Amino acid sequence: MKKLYLIGVFAALLATTGTISAQVVNSFIRTGDAVSAGLSGASVTIDADAFALDNNPAAMSLYSNTMAAGAGFSIINPSSVKMQMISAAGFYKISSALAAGIDVKRLSYEPYATYAADGRSTGEFTPSEMAVTAGVSYLVMDGLSIGANVKFASFALAEGSSSSYFGLDASAMYVSGALRAGLDIRNIASPVMDIRGGASYDISSVTLMAQAEYLAEAGVMAAAGAQYNFKDMLFARAGFHYGNASAGIPSYGSVGLGAKFAGFSLDAAVLLGTASVSGTTVLSLGYAF
């Protein structure tokens, strides 16, 4: 009976529709997770961490520990629009089959000068976005889980003007030994709907990931990444994302490093490629038990 009730909750979430501006709401798409950034976004099958709601919420109920929490800081497109993002996220396993999490982001753009109608300077205005995501995950059977997110974002890109939008995600993950498969549908029924599907495979201390992606109004993209794990203490990552430059999403590569000790983790990643993304840096700090 409990299982039927939880599946009903998921169905109700999936029946809810939200809208997002045709303009890409950056905070709905970007992640504060340096692990994902180091893999060029090939993260639909990675192990759950504090930022699981960004990567694949279904991973939460497959998590072997009890909880994870973390914070991230990103410097985005430093040579052009110079955005910064601060994020905090985490989740808790309520039972062996059920987990819930939350993710909060604030994205700020480079400030610009403002003027009155008569030409007098009135100071500066800093465009910004704020997004809050709440998600749940349920273990349907051994190795198979589903997840869903409900998201709210507000943004003010011009002085005296602001908007707010809702979004909905649905996901699934399957794990069998060294093989993982994942599907994540983000921003359902919106102009920035993003469908990602992929697989990963563990070969000794190396994990290989491949992912295909369809972003509405941007078309088909893909990502691949690899992670080397030294005794679950030190990590090296690299990835490549094939984008669509004509839609404003260029191709890029990434490198990343991570360390883990006594439940704490520290990860860093840098994006490499065209001027619009090169130098983008993501840092994240986490704790899990």
C-alpha cells in the first residue's frame, strides 16, 4: 500500500505542468557540482552527491549512506558575461527506499550602470536569478529507482522588472554491477526542456561515461567523461561536451580534481574551449555520512 501511495505521488508530480521563459533560465540548467563540471556534464549516471537534484534525482535512493550536503561556487564565462553562482544543496534518506533533497542557487551577472530619463547616473544594477529545487527519489526494486523535482526560479535582468517560473523534472536510474544507465528529463513541457540519457561502466579504478542530450531550441548534443579513483580518496576527471554553437551552447572540454577524507569532499573543475566558456571554474565542498 505504501508503494502504491508513493507511486501515486510521483504520478501527481508528473501531471503538474510549469512554464519557463523562452529565454534560457541559467539557474535551471547550470549546476554547482564540480564533479559534474569536471565530466563536462556527463553526469546522468554518477553516484549521488549533495547536488544529485541537478544530476539525476533518482540516484538519491540508490545512495549507500544516509545523507549528503554541500555548497558550491562558480565563476562562469569570465571573459564575457562574468557570471557568478553560489549554491547549496543536500538530501536525506528517509528510509531504505525513499530520499528527499533540496537545492538552492543564486546566479548574479556583471553589474551595469543605470541612468534616469534626464541622463543622470542613478548607480548600478546587478541582474540576478534565484532558483529553489525540491526533489524526491524512490527505489522501485533492487537496482532501479525513479525521481522527480519541482523547481521555482525568479530572475531580475533589468531594473524594476522581474519574473518567476516553475519547472518539473523526472528521472530514472538503473544499476547492475559495474553498469549504470540513467534518464533525466528536465524542465518538462517548457521551451528549455532538456532530455538526457546515458550509461557508465566501471573498469577497475576508472569509470567511463557517455551521454546523449536533446535541449529544446538547441538540438542534439552529447557528452563523454572519465574519472580515475585512487582508493576512494583522490579523483581525477576529464570530459568533452559536444554542443551547438549556433544555439549559443559551444563545444568544450573540462578537467577536474577531487579529494575525499573522513566524510568531507573538495572538488574543482575548469572548462576549456572557446572564449565564451574557457576559464569557467567550479568549486564544491561536501560532507556525507
